[in-house]
Amino acid sequence: MDFLFSIIAFIVLVGVLVAIHEYGHFIAAKLCNVKVLRYSIGFGKVLASKRTGDDQTEYCLSLIPLGGYVQLLDERSEDVSDDEKDRAFNNQTPIKKIFILFAGPAANFIFSIIAYTLMFSAGVPGQKPIIGDVDQQSIAWEASIRAGDEIISVGDRTVKTWQSALISMIGEVLDDEQISIQLKDSNGQQKSALLDVSGRTKELTSPDLLFPGLGFSPQSPNLKPIVVSVVLNSPADQSGLKKDDILQSIDGVEIMNIDQFSQLIMDRPNTEIDLLIKRNEEDYITKVSLSVREDNEAMGYIGLQTTLDQDQLQKYMAIEKYSYTQSFLMSIQETNRMIGLTLNMLGKMVTGQISSDNLSGPVGIAKDAGTVAKRGIIATLSFMAIISISLGILNLLPIPVLDGGQILFICIETVIRRPLHEKIQMAFQQIGVMALLFLMGFALYNDLSRIFG
């Protein structure tokens, strides 16, 4: 079911972003009075279509949901009547052609601004950037970073959550390999730390290696599960567990959070456990004879639902929320920052300065799409904003089959004042297709490597 949900989420989210990209081309063409023959979401066989409007534009939903296209009237691909020659794309001025081609990526960037505005207006929740364990042999320890310190800013950017701290740290590594951090300790005293990571860019920008490489980990909140309800005649019910019991430990192993509690239970099928609970401010040990899950006899089952103490949870959480005006201004800054970060990473990836393992393909995006969709609208908007920026940048690459490649051709033709020879265009398009296929294949290889190790 998780796999199916991820596929559906991927199709919906990518479909929306592709529709926005192509709508940018569509609107720009209309503004330039260029006739639009077809607006398609997806490639390949047309599954459903409808013609409408004065130009009888065909709106299509096609089989392969990995892109889309807007087909414009063009003498190079079809016969054009004399009364419509002025509406053909190939007869437009270079400025109009570039405007139409650039409008697709621009629509993706505009969507990102809108998404970030909605997010910051509604409030972006996240875990406070509080330092957990620090390796005493690490660069972080040498810079006097200690467990319990809270990160206030990274570089010139104030951060409130681990997500913003992480992105800012990666940006610092890519800029000059110097991470400047402002922190406050558990007593509220502020201090500064400068982490010199010269020569370690490739290592630290590899997936999930930044924090281990710096020598610290985010603090894991110690939040005990609280019983919400007990399933009738379940092991929990038979052992006398009640609503509002606080679960402390299993067989002497301290329970740190709900996920760990679930794992401890699943690891003990058909086992009697000593469960330490707190009830009415007093501690009790009760023996619980676990059974097995009906769908998997290799996993233990206790039969209760739990939640977290919301008052305790708030101590570890932060919400980035601003007025509409502030949110709009911040959304422009965030979009610019993510564009710069993406271009920086892409450039350093090409030159081998950072690991190509960062490249993700459709499988990785589908997996992430399913995860964020379950986390709610704010996480989904954040994910879509990042993917939308990446889609806009990808299409501006100077590869002939993409918008950027076509813009490059138009610029060359404007300079030399004549169209490029068809054989030259064909050769570059073939090279572009091969480059794109290689890029997609390599990204797919990365996805599968992450899944299957």
C-alpha cells in the first residue's frame, strides 16, 4: 500500500508541477498571439483529450506522467496557411521566442514563491536546532559546540528549525567551506563557532553525511508515549493498562519515543515483558504477555494506541510564521536562495567537487513524495517548491531538447543572423537526447542503489 500511495503521490505532485510549467509556455504564447495546437500533460499515447477555444486547442492527458509539452503552430513541423503565418512560432521575433521558452521555468519559480508564501503565512513547524551528542574527537567539539546548545543562526541567516539550519550549513560549505554558527548554551549564554571544512566539500555534501562529518547529531527528544486507548481483550487490556498511563521502559530499556516503543514491541513476539509505567505520579511494573500481529506472526503485538505529551513536545518544536507581507518577501528570498544553492551544487557536481550521489531520479522523488504527502500540506508544499525550482533550472540547461537549449539556438541565430543548418540542429539534438538519457539513467541508478544498497 505504501508503494502504491507513493506512486499516486508522485503522479499527482509531478503532474501539477508539469501543468504549471507548460501553462507558463501556454500563457506566454497567447500573449504573443502564437497559436497553440496542443497542451499535453504527459507524453506518449493520448488517454483523454478535448478541443476548445477560438483556436480549437487540444488539451490532452497522456500516458507517461514524466513531463508534458505545448505544441505551437510552426512551419518547420506542419503546413501553415497564409493567413496564419504571422501566428507561427518560427516567424516570431527572437525576443518573443525567448519569452515563450523562458515562461515555463519562470512559472515554476513563481509557483515556488507562492508555495513558500502560503507556508510561512500558515506556519512551518519543525524541530528546534538543538545539538545532541557531540563526538569529542570532532571539529564541532574543537569549536566548543556541546550537547544542549541551540543554533541561532548559520552565516547571516537566522534559523529556527533543523531543516533551515541544514540547508544553510550546506550553503556555507558550498560557498567557502567555512560554516559560521551562532549558538546559545543551556544557560542562555551566546557563543560563536567557526567550522573550517576546507577540502571536505565532497564528503560533507554526500547524502546524510553532514552531521556525522561535523561530529554531532540533532537532539532526539525524550518523549514518553502516553496510552490513549486499549484494545479490548488484547495483551495490554489483560495486563491492566489504562488510558493516560505513561510508558517508561521495557525490560529495563528506557522508552525514548513512540517509534522506539513500537520497535521494542515488534521485536518480542510471544514474549512476557516487564513494562514500567507511571500512573498518577507513581511508578509500577506490570508484566505483559505479548501476542503476535495477525498480518505478521514474526512481530509482537500489545494492543494499545499512544500519543505524546503535547506540553513536553512543544519544548522541542518551533514554528516559522510571519505576516503575509513578511511571508511574501521571505518567499522571494527563499526561492532565490534555493535557486543559488541548486546551481551551486549542480556546478560543483559537474566539476566533481561534490558527490553525484546527490542526484535523484523518478524513483527517489516518488519515494519522497509518498513520505511528505503523509506529513501534511505544509511538508507537501515545501517538497513541491524544491522540486519546482529544480524543474525550472533543469529546463534552462543548455541542452537542445530543453528550453535552455532552444534559447541558446535562438541567441546563436540572432548573432550570426541566419538559421542554423538543419543537420547541425539535428546533431545537437541527438547529443542532447543522449545527455538527457544518461542523466536520467544515472539518477535512476542512484535511486535503486539507495533502495537496494
